[in-house]
Amino acid sequence: MRKIDVKIPSRPKDSYTIAIGNNLLGSILTKVKKRMPKKNLFVLTDANVAKAGLLKKLLKSSKLPYYIISPAGERSKHIQTVTKIIESMEKKALGRDCAVIALGGGTVGDIAGFVAAIYKRGVPVIQIPTTTVSQADSAIGGKTGVDSSISKNAYGSFHHPSAVYIDVSTLKTLNKKQFNTGLVETIKHALIADEKYFIYLQKNMKDIIAKKPGPLEYIALKNCQVKASVVEIDPYEKNKRRILNYGHTIGHAVESASNYRILHGQAVAIGIIAANIIEQKLGFGDKKRLSELKKLFKQMNISLKIPKSITKRKILDIISRDKKAVNKWPRFVLLAETGKVLCKKGDYAHNVKRKIVEDAIDILLKQSF
Ligand SMILES: NC(=O)c1ccc[n+]([C@@H]2O[C@H](COP(=O)([O-])OP(=O)(O)OC[C@H]3O[C@@H](n4cnc5c(N)ncnc54)[C@H](O)[C@@H]3O)[C@@H](O)[C@H]2O)c1
Ligand SMILES: [Zn+2]
């Protein structure tokens, strides 16, 4: 088992450890009980994760209370689910001495983290991520929340986990599309932080897609290192953490314009290609990297084709309303080189002229695979 410590210097009590291994699930509860012997544990998961047998593997013969979110997926990520969970915790007479265990993907992790942040003014949460997105991204960093009927993550809070346990064997039951698109955040991590890691991903993508435990443990470790190093410097998203938004400005716009029919990872892949085109137009892009990325996404079976119903105007309209926009125009995170984000005077987000962005979108709209 490998371990990484995430230190939060401004609030040392919020620091935590990430443990990574293969076939860990059956031994996690014993470890948690050892770490927090006085806590009453409450497990949250969703219907698909339970159906995949992961809840049974985690609980073994223990009789811990649990709650299964149904239906699984983003549709349940709203405030009514939080209310139901909290009332179910109260009925089980759980007090401030309880801790929430999140077993599932980013949806369960975000709901459970938010429940833990507000239940009786805050109880600990332990994350056990079971998707490529959550193992690389959402389980680490402390962002929690649920959607309103108007926007995503409208209700939210920063609540860092007390511990994270990554068991790569849980990915075996995840469907191929979810698995592959979730890997886009992994590629993003390599691009923003580590060129050697990007080369590793190109060389080993076949084994990663084949879900071989060795490469999966390695990428979990690298992803946590990259995300943890950013979170440690900027635990509450004030500046540096923006680099994790690489590819997300146009990516989010495409995702939202598709009414969330395009999966987040696929949209971010499109956004990463857009950022690479913009970098080239600004004169510091890398042609080789752009063709390597296209090759990689093809190997991962991720289409970069934007559906006809999504027009340039729609994308421009959405990015002008980006939550980080200034004067109705977003600022972009860009790469200075592979593994290094462009930083000017301590700022990681940059103004890009509208014409350049429009030209990049024109190129994207012509993408045919
Ligand atoms: N908090 C953050 O920093 C952060 C970062 C990225 C994404 N997110 C959030 O994460 C959510 C997406 O997370 P996700 O991509 O993990 O999706 P998800 O949690 O919705 O899971 C995708 C699907 O796979 C199923 N599933 C999960 N694990 C499984 C397994 N091991 N075997 C079989 N089925 C399994 C789920 O039930 C669901 O149907 C979004 O709501 C997004 O906003 C949060
Ligand atoms: Zn993302």
C-alpha cells in the first residue's frame, strides 16, 4: 500500500492521508475504526455501487448503518437527497460523534462531503472513491456540494476529508465509457504538472485501459501527488488551484450546451484541445503535443466531435457567463510547455482576445472524430 500526506499548513488539523492499493476494500473499516475508535460510522453509497457488490465487500459482516442513494448519478445530487440523508441519520440517533464514509464516485463523494460538512455543524468524512474521476480528482481537495435546479454545485462547502482510501480494484465494475472519460482528468494532471508523467501515460495507456492494477495504482499515486501539491498551496481555491481548471472553460461550455449529454471528461478533452489550439495561436503552443493528445483521446475512444446542435454562438454565450469571467469574458489557464502552466506575475489565468478564441472554436467545430 502507498501513502501520501496532504498537508494544509493554514489548518494543520485538516491535514489527511491518502492510502492507495489493490483489493483494499475489505480491510478499510478495520483501519478506520483504529483511527477513530470512538466514532459511530455511517456509510453512504449509491444504487449502482451497491449493485456492483462494493458495499458488501466494504461492510463484510459488520452491521454499520448505511444509506443507498437512488437513483445513482448526477440526478440525485440535489438538496432533497441531502435532507433525506440527514433525516435518516437523525432517525438512527447519530450525533456529533459520528463520521460519514463515502463509497462511490464523485456524486456520492460530493453529497457525502456536503452532508458531513453541515450535519450537526460538521462531522468527519472519509472518502472511498470508486471511479476514475473520483480517484484522480473529486475525493481529494475538500470541495463538496449539490446542485440546485438552476446550477451545478449551487449549495456547497469546503470540507476536507479525514482520510482517503483508494482501492483500484473497485474500478473493475465501472463501465468502459465512465472509466475512459474519467481518465481525462489524469491527462490534465500530467499536462499541468509533469511532462514525464505525460510520456508515461502515452506509453502505458493500453494497460491502463485494460485496468491492470500496477498502472492503475501508479496513476492514482501520481494524480494524488499532483492534486495534493496544488491543494496544499491553495486549499480554499484563491489562486494556484485555478490551474486544475485547465481545459475546463470551453469544456464546461460544451458540456452545458449539450445539456449534460456529453460526459464531463469528454467535454474536458474537447476543452484541452481548444486550449492547445489557443496556445498555438498565441505563439507558444506545441504542435507535437496537440497531435499526441488527439492520438491519446482516440486510443481512449473519446470523440472530440461536437454535435451539430452546439453552435459557436452558444459556446461563446456560455463562456461569457463563466463564474470566473471578468467583464463577461473568461480568463484562460494555458500551458507554457508540457508539464508547466503559464504564470505571469503570479497569475495563472490569462486574457485571450475574443478573435483568437472564436478561431479556435471554428477549428473545434470542424473536428470530425
Ligand atoms: N468535488 C470535486 O472536486 C469534484 C471534482 C470533479 C468532479 N466532481 C463531481 O463528481 C461528479 C461526477 O463523478 P463521477 O464521474 O465519479 O460520476 P458518478 O459518481 O456519478 O459515477 C458514475 C456512474 O458510475 C456508477 N459507479 C460508480 N462507481 C462504480 C463502480 N466502481 N462500479 C460500477 N458502477 C460505479 C455510479 O453509480 C454512476 O452511475 C459530478 O457531480 C462532479 O460535479 C467533483
Ligand atoms: Zn473536471
